[in-house]
Amino acid sequence: MTRDDKVMAGAAVAAVLGAMAAYLIFTPQGRRTLDNMDTALDDLASGLGKVRRALRRADSVVHEAAGAVDEVRTILRSDGI
């Protein structure tokens, strides 16, 4: 790919992105789409937050269980079992 090809590709990408931005900002349908995207992203962020909290709880449970297993092993070793 020559330098000119890269420049043309970059200009084409910039033109497409500009057209998309103009559509989203300046047309009623675009604003509705943007509002829907905003709502969907908020929902996604909320869902990811729930997943993160669940994973933290699961990690806590795993560590708690590992501690309990270690305690049982210590007791069994001290009793000579």
C-alpha cells in the first residue's frame, strides 16, 4: 500500500465517521438512535457492575472455603489423623 493509498483510505474513513456523526447529531432519527445507544450502554455498564460484584463475592467465598479447609487440615494433623 503506497503512501497515497494510505492517505486516501484515511480520508475515506474520516468522511464516513463525519457523516455518521452528522447523522447522529443533526437528524431526529439519529438523535433517537443516539439516545437508544446511550440507554443500552447504561444497561451494559449496570450489568457489568453486577457481574463484577458477583465475581468478587465468589472470590470471597473461595478464599473463605480455602481457609476452612486449611483449618480442618491443621486440626487433623494435630490429632494425628
